[in-house]
Amino acid sequence: MDLQSMLIQVIQWHRESQYEPIVQLLEILIETSNGPLKELEQTTLATKEITTQHTKASLYTYFGDSLYRLKYFRRALRAYEQALSFNDAGSRRASKRCKTNNALNNSCDISKISSNTINSNENELKHRIHLCHLELHEFKEARAVLEKIPSVERNVKILSSLADIYYLEKNCDKARELYLDILKQDPLRLDLVIKICKLGGCDKETILGLIPEDIRRTCSWYSTWVAAQCNLHSPDSKKAIRLFESLTSRFERRASILTSLAEAYYHDGNFREAVRIFQIAYISDPLTLTGIGSYAACLHKESSKRTLEELAVSMSLKCTLEGEYFHEPWLALAHYYASNDKKDQKALQFVQKAYKLNRSSVEALILLACLNLEKDSTKAIPYIVTAQLQAPYRYEVQRILCDAFLANNKRAAALNYAKAAVTSLGESARSYYLWADIMLKSQLQRRKNSARNCLEKAIKLDPTYLPAIFAYADLMMEEKKFDKALEVLNNALPHHSINNELHKYLYNCYSEKKDNDRALYHQNLALDHTTNPRSNHESLHQGSQESAVTQEDVDTLLGLEADELVDHGDSEVDDANLDA
């Protein structure tokens, strides 16, 4: 069999997605330097020398692609490099031949000399080599390969890949510059708009200025969507909510819009509404994994253990089938185990797996920081710093940063960051509550008046924000000002009528005032909501389980053991790199 016949057979197998026979054949013929391929080369006629070089480059390319798809990334990398070397040799000889025949022919098309050289041009091979480096977590090598491609030869695919590496390396300026350049050439790349918004430093006017007028005119929703994404990745989550809600009226029950709206509610601290919107999105598209990690975080914060349990059981199957590609199912499992006592070690291992799959996941960084903060605050710091760089607009990031300083007895630093959060997060109920809470936790008596002022501002901005209301009520009850405490508690009651903690506060206040009838009323309501909790969330991602199951049953249903699923060689998540 000559080279051309072999290539035709390999192409046929590749079209049929049969990668094993390609590997089995070519690893015998071309992987050894003194194998049959060398003999075939020696018997090739001199007039076909150029074609031989390009044919061999194509064979190595198909060999590398088959190895890549079978997840032999190191061997695929070597095959692509071999293809590149043959491609260079063939191109040089073809160029020399062109010069010789220039007098007879005004042009020399190498593609005509070398038939069937599918996907084996130099830049395409370099792109494939960079993909192998990425799979091997060799990010510097991947970047170096792409940067060697001359700027004038970089197409949209290569620019996008290079920008993604800059994004992973936190080189925000270069990543943003490349993403904007790509958006000029390919204005419907919505994924790039999201990345630009996450990077920050670029407003909606700049982005929309790159979009041609005819696209903005025909896609009238585009401007609203861009503005919504910009606000979603900024402190102004309330504006993002309004914009995404306007889009939901136009695109009814579209999962991508709904999950973004739910994320906006999550960033705004309205976890109950976020859960409701997430559930509508997942009913609309049960197969989507977008936002699953944030959905699990909201369920964790709302203490919706039954729904979180059902989600974990559902996600366990996806971890088995798709867990090497998507980080979201691992985050859901991590939140489930984090919500259970004595399960922190499993939670830590699952969230490490999620972070390994997606290094830009802010949710994974937040959970990693929280879990480490409970055991060793020094281990939490690298994750907090990384999260702070990626999402300074997130309340949870600022919250855990301040808690880490307090855990290390750095009260002054905690107070300074909490005060700065009012600026970075904007003047909101949550930012003022954060500042007040850190002042109260610093245990300095002189800070109590300032903390009370901050809590009053928080309640004025949002009379329904319970953390600020409870903290203010504690202060007022400590000062025996029960009427003031009752005023803010009763104002929140219509919005949180089934919150048992709110009824407990009302019971305590009325008891101190000797109003026994009202105290008894709220005590009964608190007990009723504790012993017979009403389900505020529709169960999703559940199978046919209708009866309650024990913790042991759930572990059996999950069928997942952290020791089995997590690669211990990567269980320590690059602490040294984060420290650097």
C-alpha cells in the first residue's frame, strides 16, 4: 500500500469517527523512525517528493487528531509536532520548485501539488498543538505556540484561543483587547461579550460601538442584552434584573435568559427568587447545566436541603457521564455535602474537582475559600485573592475577605475592606450591613454607634433585608428600645410571613414588653414553621422519589466516593500558583 492509498483509508475511517483503527494502523507505520513509512518514502519517485511530504503531514495530523479524541494528549502533541515538521519540509521544497518553474508558470498553488492535505497547514497544526498543551495544563507552552504565529496570519479561531489563555492567566488587558478585536470581525459572538463584561473595564457603549448598525437594527434585543450582561457583572445587579426581565417578556421561557436573570437575583441577595427563576429555566430546558452551581449555592443559603439533595442525586449521574467536561455538577455535589455536618472533606474534594475543570469559576473559588476558612484561614487567602481579582463586584467575595481578616485577628484590615465595600459594591443594604457586621464583630464598644447608623441606612435602602433587620433588632433589644426593634420587624413581616426566625425575634420583643398574647402568637407561628416547613420551592431534577430518604440512602443513591472520583495528584489546587 502506498502513502496515498493509506491516506484515503485513514480519511474514510476519520469521517466515520473510527479513531481506534487509525491509531492501531498508524502507530505501527509512522511512530517509529525506521518503520514501514520510511521504506515507503525511500521507494517514492523523486517527482512525487513534495506530495509525499504533505501526505505524511496529513497522516500525522489524522494520527494526532485520533489520539486527541481518544484522550492520549501527550502522544497527540508529538504527532502534531511531527506533522508540522513534515509540513515545513514540504512547503520549503514546494517553494523551491515554484521558483524553478516560475518562468513557465506565473503561479504555483501548493494545494494543487499536495492533494488531500486536510487540516495540516502550519497554523492549524499549531492551534492543535496548543489544544494538547491546554489539556495537559501546560498553559505557558500553549500560549507560546500561538504567539509564534505572525499577527497577520491569526484568524478569529487563533485570536480567540490566545485571548482565552490570557483570560486564564488573568492578563486582563491583553485578553480584553483581543476579545474586542474579534468582536469587530464577528459581532454575533455573544460568548465574547460575556467574557468582556466579566473582565470589566469596558462599558456597554464601547461594546455596542463595535457592532454594525444593521445588526443592531435587525437584532433590536442586542443592545438590551449587552447592557444586562454589563450590569450583571457589576455592582448594579438590580438594573440587570430589570433588563433581563424585559428580555424574558420578549423571549419567553428561554433558558439562557432565565438563568442570567436568576444569577442577577443571586448576586442581589434575593436567593428565594433566584431559586424560583432557576427552576423555571430548568423546566424549560432540563438538559442545560448553565448556572447549576449558583442554583445549588442558593439552595444551600436557603437551607432547602431536600431540594439540594434531589439535585445532588441528579448531578451524580452527570458527574459520571459528563464530569470530565463540565464543572457545574461537581459544584452541586460540593454544596450538598457542605450543607451536611461532618461532610466538609467530601465537599472540599468535589469543589477542588470543579475548580480544576474551570479555573475562572468564581462560585468554586468562593466555596473553596469558605471551606478552608473554617479549618485554616491561611489556606483560604489564595482563593479569596483570586476571587477578588475576578469578581470584586460580588458581595460574597467581599464578605469572606473580611471574615478571613477577622479570623487572623486583623480587625483594622477587616474594617477598612468593609468600609471600601460600600464603594466597590455601591450603596446598598448588603454593603452597609457588611460594614456594620464587621464593626460589631470587632467587639469594640466605640464602634456600636457607627454600626447602628450603618444598619439604619441599610434598612432605609431595603426595609425587607432580614440580616440588617435582625442585627438592628439585637442592638435595640440590648439597649431596651423594644419599640424600635418591633417597628422594623413588623415592617418586614408582610414580606417574610413564613420566616420562623422573624417570628422568634417578634416573640422575644413582645415577651420583653410583657405582651403575652402577641408573644404567644408569634411563638406558635415560629414553632409551626419549624416543625412543619412549607415547601417554597418546587422540586426539580428529581427522579421518582416521593418518600423521604435517610442520609445513608442518599449516599447510596449518589454512588460517588470522593476517593474514587478525584485525582489525588491534583487534589491540592495549585496553592503555590495562587500564592504567586
